[in-house]
Amino acid sequence: MSSVPRLVVAAPSSGSGKTTVATGLMAAFAARGLAVSPHKVGPDYIDPGYHALATGRVGRNLDSYLCGTELIGPLFAHGARGCDLAVVEGVMGLYDGAAGEGELASTAQVAKLLRAPVVLVVDASSQSRSVAALVHGFASWDPEVRVAGVILNKVGSDRHEAMLREALDASGVPVLGALRRAPQVGTPSRHLGLVPVAERRAEAVEAVAALAAQVGAGCDLDALFALARGAGALPGTAWDAAEAVVPSAAARRTAPDGTARPSTTPEASGGVQRVAVAGGPAFTFSYAEHAELLTAAGAEVVVFDPLRDERLPEGTGGLVIGGGFPEVYAPELSANEPLRKAVAELAFAGAPVAAECAGLLYLARELDGQPMCGVVDATARMHERLTLGYRDAVAVTDSALAPAGTRMRGHEFHRTVVEPGAGPAPAWGVRAPERRVEGFVQSGVHASYLHTHWASEPGVARRFVERCLTS
């Protein structure tokens, strides 16, 4: 059972100010001395970086499409363990979810699964009395979603605020805050959204501090905390990486053909499986649970920066290269020739290498004409079209991550193209938006555009660690 006070920050649509308000609330409550647990609905990697900056805790995602509805409560409880308050930032509009899947992966669904009250952030910049109709519609659309308060964003003046409050008096939904337009706390964006914290840390620290001051002054923090405390207990147990990654006793004892399975734990093999995970400004996209699962599976996880480190960590036996913005840093990544050669040598030695999106680009022969690692026989370049959406996928080829036939759900988010899109041994077969194969499997390498959440299939981490080269 988790009884951590919690609230969900949602909005009628994207661009209303959810990230501004959610991050500001996290920082304002943290400034009061509360331990605040930050969460983000959906597959977003960038907002959790700002959440972590605001709270001093790891930002975590809650995605019912990638992980299944049954894991939302346990993953939330895992992240919020020991905290005084949890703030969950929504995604898109309150009721928007996976295309063609009803409420699946929507903020509304996650709010219901968490039994959490919703605070609706409304961009009031171009309306007055109509705000009441808007809020009434969102509050009454789904009786199971408790829209318990409104924060008015981009309010123009005292008179404008008074008109908005008067209109909302009869709605039954209290106004818990009103924020003026404040461009000085804005966060710069580019082709895939906000610029990550890792690329502008000093400026991001200042922006988050300004958000805390603005939101703290413009919102009723006492009323918001009281609202969060009314969420009540959440049934079930917290997710635990160690429990998730351990196979059943029968699976541990026997191989698929029924014979005895040899132990592949670090203790049994007489060594340590060290997994190097790419980080730094070029590779900022990762889920915290991935490192936790790798650790639980017996690995020592070491982070390195492909922009600055000329060698892989000593004793690296496996490599994880997640998402990020290598296209922004292609010249610098290319200039680090010693590391590119080290990555290629490790891959060609048969070590397991898991590369997602940015990782795929880094493993290619070149990116926008700049030489990369040359592990995957493909070229990558920027493209004008945004590829975005959830994907149902099945593993086509046995790999260091999963046996052929393994079904997982993933997410694509990029403005690049890799040619060819798949190798002789593809990584995934994808059903929608069109049937296709994509990605590359060769020796220990699994490289693909697809972002996956390993909590949905913990055996991925266990299989990866079992195949690491032992130091």
C-alpha cells in the first residue's frame, strides 16, 4: 500500500504550460523542505531531467502503453517510496492517449490508476468567461477523473484574473493559482522539444529557481498539498528491480530443452559483468529502471560520456547506448576517434551492445557525413519529417536482448533516417503504422530506432547481463 500524497498536473492541450507548472510546483515544494517524487506520463525523456533538477530525485516515467496498466501503480510506488509528495506531469491533453486505443496511455487513465486528483492548467491568454465552459467540459467528461482544481496560466492583468475567477466561481472547480506571462523562465526548444538539462545546466538551474519563485507566489501551495493528501491509499506493492529480474525457480534450473541450466551469475562465473552506459549531453534519453534492472541482474553499471571520454570504462563487458541528440554533436562525436574505435572493437569482439535511436546513429558508418563507429553498415542523416508514435513490435532475430518471437511495445521519436532501415538480420517487426522490419542484429549488437521500457520485459536485462564479457 502506498499513501504518498499525490496530484496530477494536466491540461486541455499541449502548450498550455504543464511543464512550467509541474516543474515549478516540484521546486516550490522542495524549497519548503519536502521530499518530492517527480513523475511524467508517457515516453518523454526531457521533462524528467527538469523534474530531477527541481527535486533532487530521479525523474520517472509512467507509461501504460509501454509498461501495461498493471505496472503503473507499482512503478509509481517504487519511485515515490519515502517521499512527502508526488507530482505527476501529464502528457498532451488530459484525455489524449495512444492513437486508436481509447484512453490508453492518457493522463486521465494514469490519474485513475493512481487514484489521484487532477489539477488542470489552462492557458487563459485569449479567453475570459469561456474558461468556465472549458473547465466544466473537462471536469464532467469522465466522472472517474477528479478534476479538483485549476491553475490559470498566462494571465494578462489583475482585471483579467478577476474576470476568470468570476467565471469559474459557478463551475465547482476551485482556482488554486494564477500565473502571469513570464518569458524569462522559458526553456529553449528545438527539433525534438525542450533542450535537455545536460546541455544547459547552469541556465536550467536558474530557470527552475525562477519557476519555483513564480509558482510559489502565484499558487496556493497549502491548498494544493491538502488536495494531494486527499488521494488516499494506493493498493498493491511497489515494483522492485531485484524481484522483477529474477526468473522463476523452474526457469533458473532448466534450459529450454529441459536440460540443467548452468549458472551465469557473476559469482558463478568468477568475474564481474561491467556494463558501460552512454551519458553526457549527446545521450540523455534513458529510463532509470534500466540501470536498476541491470544492477539487479548482477552488473556493475558505469556511465561514460562519448563526447569527452577517449576510452570505455576499464573492464567493460557490455554497452548500452540510449537515445539523445548525436545529430547536434556529430562533429564532436566523430572527432573522438579513440572512443569510436574502442566501441567498434568491443562490438566486433562479440560483447552485447544495446543501441536505441541515438545509439543506432552512433553505431552507423556516418551521421550527416561525419564518420561514426562503423559497427552497423548504414548511414544516418537528418530528415525534415518527424517520426513519432507508439509501436507494437516482435523480435525477428535472436539477440542479446531477446529471443525471436518476443513481443514488446516501443516508441519512436526522431527527425533522422537510417539507410538501409534494416540489416540482413532485422531487430524488430513492426505492425503499425505500416508493416515493416527495422533495426540490426549482428553478433552481440542490437541496434534499432525503437525505445522500449525494460520494466515491461525484465528478462531483457537478465539476458543482456548473462551475455556480457566477464572481466
